[in-house]
Amino acid sequence: MVTIEFSAQEKSEIVDKIQKYFNDELEQDIGQFDAEFLLDFFSEKVGAYYYNRGLEDARIVIEKNLDKVTDALYEIEQPTT
């Protein structure tokens, strides 16, 4: 399986969101190290579910558009008899 890695900027933004969530929703402060550890845990243990769902969503969009292209090709096909 391909390892999903975030850029430093992306990781920083996600860590900030984790810290904000803990503060706003749980009324707990969480340090940067702990937030990064939590991000790594979810990325490793749960990330594949989200990744696979994204792939399935993309597959559905591609299949629908491929059907449209196929239909359009049949519409412009010229008779041969």
C-alpha cells in the first residue's frame, strides 16, 4: 500500500485543527506533540478507510462520465450501409 504523507504545511494545519477541536469540544488542551501523535495514529489505523472511499467516489464519477462519452460516440457514429 502507498504511504500517504502530508506536507509540513498540511500537517501543521491538521495539527492545529486537532488542537482546536480538543479545546473547543472537549475543553482540553493538547500539545503539538500529542496532536501529531494522534494524527499519525489515525492516519495509520483509519486513513485507509477514507482513502479507499475517495477512490470509490472517484471511480463512480469516472464511470458515469465514461458512460456519457460512450453515448456521445454512438450519437456521432455514421451509418455504413
